[in-house]
Amino acid sequence: VDPNTLVCQLADTSPPVLTVPTAVTADATSPQGAVVSYQASATDNVDPNPAVACAPPSGSTFPIGTTAVTCTATDAAGNSASATFQVNVRGAADQLSDLINEVQSINAKQGVVNSLDAKLQAVQDALNAANAGNRADACNKLDAFINEVQAQAGNAITVDQANELIADANRIKA
């Protein structure tokens, strides 16, 4: 054996270190759920670029509710590590609850806040009834809320507040 050409390699027996989110939460943007992106990465003591694969992959449409995502990192030596985390896509009811809290925190005349809140409570009642099949009523009541917010924009509430409330209501409506 020529000692000048002798190459000594240590066997790679350590799996990569996989990093995944603890959890991801997103608001549904349609009845199908939401497109959710997340970051998963891996490092390895030998392989500078271990492969990371997740199912469902980042950028997928996740349904409303909770979905488990499993990621696996594999290095060039075939060592692997896996981790799982949850993606929670919030449906209309959860988003509506946040919108009600947002309206109740607006610094405006109490009568305006009460009127907007009453409209959202009506949406909530209609949404509960929508589970029995009448979704149009919930959408109509959201439209009434949006119309009142538009009427109050620049008056009882700021234009920025109105734009945010309308965007939230339209996302729930979708």
C-alpha cells in the first residue's frame, strides 16, 4: 500500500439534526382551507446538505382543522431523523371570534361598537345555523357588517381600522 494515497474515512453513523416548527397556525381563505408555508431544515456533522422531505410539503393547501406534518432528513450515508408538527387551519368560527374581539377593542363611540358587535353576533348565529346548510344567511349578515364598517370609515373608526375589519370579514366570507 502506498502511504501517500491512503485515505482514511470515518464511518458516518450519526443522523442529521432536523429542525421543524413547533406548530403552525393559519386562517382558512376558502372552504378548502389555506395554503401554508413553513420551514424545515437539517444539519449534519459530515454531510453539508442532508435532504429534507416533508409530507404534506410546504406550500400545500391544508384543510380546515389540524393536520400532522412529518418531516424526514437523510444524510449521504443513509442516516435519517424524523419529526412531526401540527398545522392548524382556523375555520370561519374561530376567525369570527377574533373579529368580534377586534371590534370590541376599537376605540369608538359605544353605540358604533355595539352595532358592529351585534351584526357579528348575528353572523355567528347564522354560522351556527349554516352547519345545517344555510350558508347564504351568514354571508348576507357579513355583507351587512361590511356595509356598516364602510359607512363608519373615516368617521367613527379610522380608514385603516375599517380596511382591516373588511379584509378579515371578506376572508371569513370566502
